[in-house]
Amino acid sequence: MNCIDLDFPNIDVETMDLDELDFLKETTLPMNEGVIILDPDLFTILHINPKMERILGYKSSELFGKEFNSLLGESKKIYKIFEILGTTESNKQIVLWQLISKSKEAIEIDFTFQFINGRKGGSDFLIFYIQDKTEISNLQIKINFTQNLLRAIREIKLSIFLNKSKEDILYTACQSLQKARGFDLVWGIFNKSDSNYSFEFSAKSNSIGNKFNSIKRFFIENQNETPISKVLKNPLNFLYFYSNQKDANFKEWYDTILDGYYMDALCFQISWNNKVYGAIEVINFSKFPITEDDINTLQELGADIGFAFYNQENEETKAIALKQIEYQGILLDNIEVPILALDKNAMINYANQSAERVLKYTFAEMKKSKANNLLGQSESFLEYLRRRSNTKEILVSNNRTSSFDAMLHSSPIIGDFGEFMGIMLVLFDITEQKQQENRIRESEAKLRNIFTGMNNGIVIVDKYGNIKDVAPVLKFYLFQYLNLEDNQKLFYFLPNDVAESFYSTILNSLQTMKVETAEFKYNLMENETYFSVRFIPMKKYNQYEEAVMCIFTDITNTKNLNHQLVESAKFASIGELAAGIAHEINNPLQSALLYLEDLIENDESDINERTKILKKIELANKRIRNLIKSLLDLGRTEIAEKELSKIDWIITRAIELVEANAKKKSIQIEFFIKSKDTSAKVRWQEIEQVIINCLMNSINALSEAESTNKVPKIQIVVDREDSLEQNWINIIIQDNGPGIKESDINKVFMPMFTTRRENQGTGLGLFISKKIITDHGGDIEFNPNYTNGTQLRIKLPI
């Protein structure tokens, strides 16, 4: 608070002849300072003089009876005046304060006040004497602002004079302008390339919180929806002023940057010679403290910075150009490709060393010749080259070099003002390439002849299974029967579910770049025929970036032979099981006969006892029936379709068939089921045969092993394994026998390999088991690290 000592006007109330208030009105009427007369008890306005009316914009009658506080700002109430001065008596100090005018503007004033005691029985008055200091205050602010702005411009121009980088100049501009006006935020941007911008921000702390990254991200993601783009995108739009109170076009921008409810901003362009290099935006979250003169100054500042950027770019371009000219000759001479430069008359005025070597002429000799003569071309060829950039295959020949095939690339040389200066020629020797093309054509012809002689069908398809090419089909009867055509879906003749699975296999093959294999069955001329398809991914085929070669093979005979082999092994297994099965049948049969004999010889009158005996006979016969049925199922010869079956049920059936052989040799069999759901889509008869083969191998190994102190035992575990890619049923069969020799571990699945040749081993059991599991899409292997006997693992896909 600033206070100044001042004498009050001399008003003698005792000599007043008129009513005291009227007397005061007349006394203050001619005064050059504003006067407000108040009721000292209520602080209500009784009168203002004409000078005060002009200051406030109110008539005296409009304010009569109103509280003096209504003319004061929120923080400038009358009681605060007395708090500051410490008394309610007349005071000779001038106080700097503010009044609110009729137009709601704050007016800077200074005032003194005085109490006047009325005559005896009359009224007292509180009089304020007021001087309007608004113009002086505004002028002082303007002077300060102008000085600050000029100081900021000096700092910016100093950074330009010192030839600092664009980033440094822009940062100095943002920081200096922010300090000059006390703006809440100043930020700038310049374009480093077509889509690469550099951002700089003023360093005012705690002004807008942590929003610099938000501004960057918003500009990059919503470039055309920011106010600054108005000056960035249009070289003629040097300035853009906006306010959130008046312009609703940038709502998302306001949401990003605005903390309060008010925002004024000015964007000005950094440009020179109609090229926009960037822009600067000054932002204030209150009324904008800027004048028209300031706006002109900022516009000139944008041009100064733009000129600095222009000079920097020119210097960089000149430096690059000088380096290019300096190294151009060296670079061209070291290029292994012949290069010629022609003037506008097609005379050679430059040739690199490769051109001298290939054409057998020195550059000095070439300067006396036209290019078409050295290349063995006609005059019209040169006219053709002048018209535009060209790539053309030619046969190069002259009197010093043998002719060779070349690819000629020509480009017109254009001057700074668009005039034709000459032609640049580049020669590529394509002799070897031509030879390679001929060899490829010959190879393609041979390959087609090979395909013609193969009993396979080969089709090239795109990733969607559309036919793009078909190999000759004279020998492969399936294709002749189907009549395949280009752009037709390859597997249109199969059921939809099978076809879709094959199209998925094509995509998977391309994604993994691995060969895939699938099989299908097709009734061809009323004959059931089996085919396999190999899907081979190709990175490029003709104009197609991705393609798959599908190789069809008739595997009907192979299937039949495999089936016969499986059946042979199956009957071998039945023969091996026969003795045990006979024993298993004999026991319940003897029990049933004894019970029948007892019923015949003894007339059992007790119905309950008779029923019990008949039940025992029934159980014995059911046991015999189940054993015979299992044996018959094992011996079936037709090829079954896959069906959803419980793997634990299949294993239980297999155990029932081998259990007699195991008991006969005192071998224990233990079965553990670790999952409630062991269902999988399989041909259950084949899986049963695999389990029997594996169990019989363990039984034979345990029974033929040298005697040990261990109790011979076979354990079977079935479990389910779920994963994101594939769900599996895992079967583990392990025994505590002698195990497999390390030298034999890689041979056990080979056909005809057996270690029981002297005991009538065929060497087919594991070979066929491997084939069955592989055909189901699964895997079977021995665990080489298992040391307590033999452990076999089988995986079946669900």
C-alpha cells in the first residue's frame, strides 16, 4: 500500500447557511478531483461530484443510497482501508486503491478522506477526494511491457547472431517471450522434415502442470485440429488469435491444455520468402496482456527467426552441394557401371573409367564422338532419349568391342531454370542375366517334362486356395476327372469341413514356412481312393508374393498294403494272446460247469440259493462272452472311421486281453487315470492294438529277463495336457525290466528290427504302432533317460 501526505480542503461547516449536504455539493462542484460524500455510519453514498461522474460513468442520482463497497473490488472493501490506516479519523495520507466503473472496469485511483462534523444537531459526513490514475498506470504498464518485449527480442536476436541451432533459437524465443509478458505458456514448433517436428517450451514452472507431453502427443495425433496449424499450413496466414470464450472449434485442444475456464492465445508464423518453417504460440489463462504494437513486433520477430532458419538451410545445402561436387568425380570413377554424360547436342562430355574399359575408348577419344556411334545406335535413338527418362534393352557394338546385351537407363539433365542441358546414360551389362534367363527357360521345359512323366498332380495356389497354375495332367487321372481351372478353389470337390481344414493348412504352411501333409478319401469312378497332399510354401511364384505348391499322390495301394501289414501284426498279436485267452476262458467255463452239475445232482428247493447259483453261472458266461468279443474286435479287418472314444476305456480293454499272459508270468499290471476326461477322436481298434503291442513287449521283456529280486511290474498312466496351441492325451507305459540298450534306442521303430529273433519276434509291432500313432497326428517315443527299466510315451491330439 502506497500512502502520500496531503492537506485536506478547508471547509468551515459552522459558516454554512444552506442545508449542510447542499452546501457540500456546491462546494465540491467545481473541484478538479473526484468527490464522494458518504454517510459515516452506513457508508452509503449521498453524492458524487461531476468529475466523479465522469470517472465512474454513473450519475450521482444512480448511486444515491448505495453502499460504497459496491464500487470496490472483492479485495478492496472499505473496512480494509481503515485496517491499513489504523484509524477512522480524518487522514492526510493519499492511498492508492481501485474503483469499479459502471462498465465493470477496474480504475486505478488515489484518494484522501475526511470526516466533517455537522452543526449542533446536524449530520456528519465522510468525504473521499479522488484522483484517476488509470491512464498513468496503463502507460506505466505499457512502458514496462514494451521494455520487457524489447529485452526478449534482443536475447532472441543475440542467439540468431551467434548462429545457434534452430532448436536453441526456438527455445530462447519461447523462454524470453514468456518472461517478457508473464504468459502462462509459450511453445514453439519447427518442421525438421515432412512428418518430423521439433518442439520447444518455455521454462515457466508449475504454470500448466505436466502437460508438455500431452501437447506434443495431441499435435502429432490431431495436427489439423490445433490452432497453431492455422499459421503452419497457410503461408499467407501470419497471425491467428483465438479465445475459448469466442472460438468453439478447438474443444479437444481446450480439454488437453486448459485448467481453468478462460484462455486467450496468439499464434504467429516463423517464415521467410513464403516458406513456413514453424510457429510460436503464446497462451494466457486470463485476459490477454498484449497490444497492437506488440502484435506487429511479434510478426516481425517471426520473420527474423524465419530468415535465420532460411540462411541456415541455405548454408547446409551449399555445404552438401560442395561435398557432392567434390566427391562426385571420385564416386563415379569407382562405380563398376559405365556412365556417360552428353551435352544438348548428344556429344559426350563425361565418361567414367568403367565406360572407358567396356567401350574400349579413352575419354579423350569419346569427346570427339556422338554417343549413338559408340553404342551402335541410330540418330533417331538419341531423339527418343531426349524426350523423357527411359530404360531400354539395347545391343551395344562398335568397331573396338564385341557386341553385348545391355540395359540402358537415360535421364535428361535439367538446369536451374528448367532448360534442357543434356542426358545422363547408365549402361548395365546383362549378358550373364540373358544367359541365366535362357538356362531358366530350359530348366522350366525340363521340369515340365519331368512333371508330365510323374504319377503326381502338382497345383500352385495362392494363400486362399485359389488355383494359379496346374502342372501337365496327362498322367494324373484325378485332375483329368476333376477338370481343374485357374482361379477356381482347389478343394471344391471335398466336403466343406474337409476343404476348410485344407485351406487352413495352406495358410499355416505360409505362416510357418514349413511343409505340411494331409490326406483325404474320394470316390473316384465308384472306387474308394486315398490321396495325400503335401503343401510346400513358396516365397515367390511369378507375380505372386506368396504361393503354395500342392503335390497330390495316390496312396490307395500304400494304404491297402499298410492295412494288410497292420492286419498281419494284429493276427500275430492274437496268436500270442491265444494261450492266455484260452486259460482265461477255461477258468470261468469250469466254474459254470461245476455250478450246473450241482444244480442237476441236487434238487435245490431254496429259490434264493438257486438264484445265487444261476447268477454265478451268468457272470462266468458274460466273462467268456466279453473275452471272445474283445478278441473278435481285435481281429476285425475293415478300416474304421475315427470316432470320439475314451482312451482309458480302450486301455482297460487291452489290459483285459493281456492280463492272463501277465498273471501266468507273475507280472503285476497297474493302471492310473489322472484326468476325468480322456476323450479323443481316434480309430479305437488301432489304438487298442498299439497298447496291446506295447504291453506284450513289456511282458516278454520282463518274463525273459534274468531273475532279480524285484517284483516284475508294468504301470500305465493316462492324463490330459491342455495348452493354447493343442490339447493332448498322454499315455505312459513303463516297466521295471532290463530296459533298451543305448545302441538300439534309435532302431526300435524300424521295420523288421527285433531283439527276440530266436523267440519268434517279427520286428513289426513297434513299427506298426509308430505308423498308427503318426497317422493319428500324434507321437510315440521311448524315454532314453529312464533308468529303472523302459518307459514309453504316447501323445494323441484331442
